[in-house]
Amino acid sequence: MHAKFLNTKGLAKYIEDYSEAVSLELKKGIQINIEKLIHKTFNTPPIVIFGADICGRLLARHLKLQNIHIACFVDNNLNKCIDDLEGLPVIHTGNLTSFPLESVFLVASTYIHDIFHQLLDLGFFRVLPTSKILQELPQEKLNELPAIQGGIHGRGNFKQDFVPYVVSNMITSQEKYLSDDLVFIRSIDLIITEKCSLKCKDCANLMQYYEKPVDISTNELIEDVKDIVSVVDEINEIRIIGGEPLVNRNFATIISQILPIKKINKVCVYTNGTVVPSDKQMELLKSSKIFFFITNYGILSRQKEKLLAQLKKYNINHNLQDAYGWTECGTIGQRHRNTKDNEYIFTNCCAKNFLSMTDGNLYRCPFSANIVRLNGMPDELSQSDGYNFRGLNNASHQEKIDARIKLKHFLYEKKTLNACDFCAGRTYGDKEIKPGIQTKKPLVYETYAPSLNTKNEKKRVTVS
Ligand code: SF4
Ligand code: SF4
């Protein structure tokens, strides 16, 4: 497995050496196992960009200028495999079995760990990170993409702020993921409230089930952030979410206490465009570390224009994007699948690395975090899905070392979650549904009694 970082020059040399080796073998009359169809369609070796999105597009444009021929894009998401991108076909990973094992994969995704393993399992061995190549891109290249918006992000335009944000995330994630010594976390969703100003019946964060939603105590949140930070080397972003995070009246205070933490690179606020922070709150948010993501639910996002104006006034990076890509993944209910099927659901889930933290636990996805908060599965199942980090800030050196080992296992070794059996799954390319349909009343689901211990641990505090 090649995991070395190559800049464009290094990549060109790598391809040249490989092509030479192939032609030498051919001269010796050795039959190379390359399917005729692929051989005809692609150069040898086919060079493929894994990730049909912003970074992939930038990479394809850049390599074209260097006369490096790219055969196609590859992506896990079927919905991205419909139209050509940058003049190249987008092939679904389900069709990778017809590719020669010698293919070179340039990974243009933050999920490099998963993609490396996915390709390795399929027998491919020429897999390269692309952070060094993307680092070469001049600023004006990053500014080019909004001019061609449409296509992959056409269902929700993105602002100029968004492209450098995505590229820097990918560069950081790739470089840090591939370091064995570091405990690097790409992002953590910090649930600061169960309340939401909307009640979407298909909310993937399960807000539609909360009967008496509460805010989480500011002290508890800050202590939890300090605890998790004490056992990691870096967290690229903390995402402030809810429900609707701006409904928590202390949201700006919470963020202002997270911003100075050096190990956290960015703080992103995910909001639905219904609430505008006051000037006093905005003063606390003035930082280049902050990024606001506004999801546009059309007329439901009734304050989005005012919110945009407020963000511009305080010079805060932001992006407004239409709600899109929703699937039926917000229904709680036990499916009684066997282990193999639950492993399949987990492996193919697009949300399995959307780490979420609540109640002193880290969970692999928002569904898993919220089903536990909602007591939506038996207590013994809930307990083994999370990684408990509460109190680690004050733990001994040895306890922290042990906690880091456990955390790495939690991040990289899980094959499935107990929550997966209660979830419809979020498989790449699932049929999409209309986003943002509202329900007047909370939805009904089966609840399980928490044990006495967990009940005490989970004590929630309403602060507003
Ligand atoms: S706006 Fe809708 S999808 Fe977003 S948190 Fe609220 S209920 Fe969930
Ligand atoms: S399938 Fe599993 S990992 Fe994916 S969202 Fe559901 S519970 Fe989370």
C-alpha cells in the first residue's frame, strides 16, 4: 500500500516509472492482467480520482494542466454517479471490480482512512493521498469553482468561503490521519440542545422524537470538551448542533469558551436560518476559527436574510446551502437483522464517522447519540455503543495513555453499532426524500427504562 504524499512532480514521476515498468514487462512478453475493455478505454495505468466533489474537481483541473491524464472519477455515492464531472465519467465503487488492480487511485476525500481500507480490501494497492498536490493550488484556483457551481453542489449553491474551507479540511485530515502516532479527529458534533425551531419529521438527528426537549448545561458541555481534548492531539472541527443551536440562549458563551482551545482548529455552527444572534452574542463569535453553515429550508428559514446580513456585518465565514440529500434514516425501530447484515449497514453508512458527543460519551453518529439520549434501545446496548471520556482531564498519565488506545479502537476498529439494528441505515445512494417536512407533534417510538446508574449519569439540566 502506497501511503506516501506526492506533489504533482512526484506523481508524474511515479506514473512515468510505473509505465516504464509495465512496458518492460510487455517487452518481455509477460501477459498483464488488464481487462481489454479497460485497456482500450484508459491509459495504462488508469489514474482515477476517488471523490467526485469539490476537491476532486480541483484536482482534475490541476492535473489536466500538467498533462496528467485522468480516466474517471470514482465515488461511493450513487447519486453522484449520474452526470459527467469536469468532462470525465463518474463511476460507482460497485463497478470497481472491472478495474485492473494496478489502477492508481488519487484520494480526494477527507475519509482517507475508510477509503484506503475499502480499496485495499478490493485488492488495489496503488492508493495515494492528494493533500500535497492540493497544497500547490494557488488561491485563484480555489476561487474558480463558485463560477461553475451547479453539478455536484448544484442542489445548493456554495459561497466562496466554502471552497478554501473544504480544501483545508481535506489537507489537514489526510496528513493527520496517516500519522500513526497522532490521535486526530476530523470533526465532532457537540449537541448543545434538544430544542429546535423546526420539527422535521425525518430529522437524521432524531429531534422529532423529543417530547420535552431541554438545553444542555453550559458547564457540562465545557467540561466534556476539556475531557475529550485532554486525550487527543487535534480536533479539526467542533460542530455546534442541536436541534437548532441558536435556540440555546447560551450558545455564544459556549462557543466563546471553546474558541481559545488550541487543539481545536475550527468551530462550525449548523443552523436552520430561523434565529438571528444579537449584537452582544455576535461580539463573542468574532473569530477566524468560526464558520456558519446555514441550511436553507425555503420559507421555513424565515430569518436567513437577516442572519446573512449579521454574519457579513461581523465578517464571519458562512455558507448558505439548500437542504438536499435527505433519505429515510430518521426512524427509530428495531430491525432484528443478523450481525452480518448490521455490519453491512454500518460499513456502507455515510454517517458512521459523524462523531457526536453528549453526556460525556462519544458516539459514531448522531443517530447513535440521540437514540441513547432518548432511551430508544435497551440500556445494556446503549452502554457499549459510546466511548466514555468523562473525567479524563483529571486522569493520570497512564489512564490517558490507556484512554487513547481505547479511543483509537473506537474510531477505527468498530464493525457495527448496536444502534445500527434500530436504524434504517444511511447507505450511499439511498433514494432521496423531500427534506424538511414538518410534524406538529413529536413522533412516537418504543422507549426502554434506563438503569439507575445511567439515569444518574444522564442527569440533564435545563438552563433557559
Ligand atoms: S431543522 Fe429539522 S433537520 Fe435540522 S435539527 Fe431541526 S428538526 Fe432536525
Ligand atoms: S446505520 Fe449505524 S452508523 Fe449509520 S446512522 Fe444508523 S446507527 Fe449510525
